[in-house]
Amino acid sequence: MKNILFVCLGNICRSPAAEGIFLQLLAVKNLTKHYYVDSAGIVNNHVGELPDKRTRESTKKRGIDLISHSRQIKIEDLEKFDYILCMDQSNIFNVYKLDPQNLYKDKIKLLTDFRINLNHTEVPDPYWGNESDFDLVTEILFDSCNGLLNMLEKK
Ligand code: 4NP
């Protein structure tokens, strides 16, 4: 069993979309039972909320319904999860702050490090953007989640 955590700032746009997309890729490949997948945010402003409506509309175009509720990352997550995939450098910086002794540094990575076709080195925050910004996030997440799963299944 591999434990995968996706992290963004608010856990209402990028990381819940990554969670839903990765779960769909697992389902297609019949790998669901081998993974535990979750997402969390750096801040607690949106705790308990469903993903942003614009995020849900964007993933819905690709056949994915997002049903998770926002939660804040906690120190125990660093122990529990094998891979902690952050959306941007600022998320990484803030997760590192939960790990002052650098015990878990090797688990904490940028999701886009696993990108296959796209050149984006971060997943940009779409919150203040428009529909095309949300759709770009969805595209980047599909590309990077595919690469992530390829890597995990080669191990
Ligand atoms: P996320 O996007 O980190 O992808 O969930 C954001 C959600 C909320 C806010 C910023 C980014 N906010 O400022 O409330």
C-alpha cells in the first residue's frame, strides 16, 4: 500500500483536483486497492468545504466528480504519507516548516517534477483566474499525475 498526499494552499482547487484525477487514473489501471490517496491545504480558511465550483466544473469535463472536503495539513501527515506532492514552491516551503529536523525531506516533492509532456514547473494557483486557468490546472495535473503513477508502478 502506498500513501499519497497532494498539497496546495487552500485545498479547494489544485490538490483536491489532483486527488480526484489520480484516483481516476488508478481506477482505469485497476490499481485502486494498492493506494491510499488524500489531499490537504497549508491554510485552514476553507476547512470542511467542497472543492471550488470552478474546479469541479473543470474536472467534470474530464468525467471526474470531486467529493472531498478541505482539511489542513498536520504534522502527523509527514509520517503517514510516503509521497507528499506539492503544487508550487511556496507549498514546499510551508511543508518544510512542519519538518524542522528535515526528517521527511525526501518525501516532499513538486508534483510537476513528474510531468511528461508539459513544461510547467509548478501548478499555478487558479483562484483569482478564469475558466481557462482552471482548465490549464486540470491539464497540468493529468500530465503530472500520469508521470507520478508511471514512476510509482516502475518501483
Ligand atoms: P488552492 O487555491 O490552493 O489550489 O486550493 C486557493 C484557494 C483559496 C485561496 C487561494 C488559493 N484563497 O486565497 O482563499
